[in-house]
Amino acid sequence: MKITSTGTPATTPAAPVAPAAPVAAPVAASATAGASAAGSLLRTARAQLQQMPEIDAAKVAEVRAALERGEIGFDADKLAQLIERYHGSRG
């Protein structure tokens, strides 16, 4: 991982994911046929999503190692402020 001058990691883009099925041009069809095709596409997309890992373990390890080497700065106070701002006073 390369760290840019702004302190943010410069990463290479992930490999593109091939589409599950070709997307056909819209055709005049009944609402049922359109809904069926959309349902099929949605099922295919969900199946592919379920096969993907929820966390990119390699990326986590890469960032952790960069933190340990001091290549990425860490400000615990800033993190605490951001968490507090995000969650507000929902205590």
C-alpha cells in the first residue's frame, strides 16, 4: 500500500466484477414478464452478494500493518469525536 502526501492510502482499484447476466434493452412486454425478469436479476445479484466476504480481511491486515509501521497517522481523540458526533446522545 502506498501512502499519499495527504496521509490517505492510495490503493489500486479492485478487479471489476463481471455482470451476472446481460442486461437486455427494454422491450414492450407485460408487467408480469418485466417483474419476473427483475425478480430473476435480483435473485442473481443477491446470490452473488452472499458469496462475497463481509469484510476484506486482506485490506484490514494491510491497514493494520501500515498503522503499526507508522505510515498512517491515528488520532484517538478525533476518532472519539467522530463516534460521538455520529451516535449523538443516544446513550
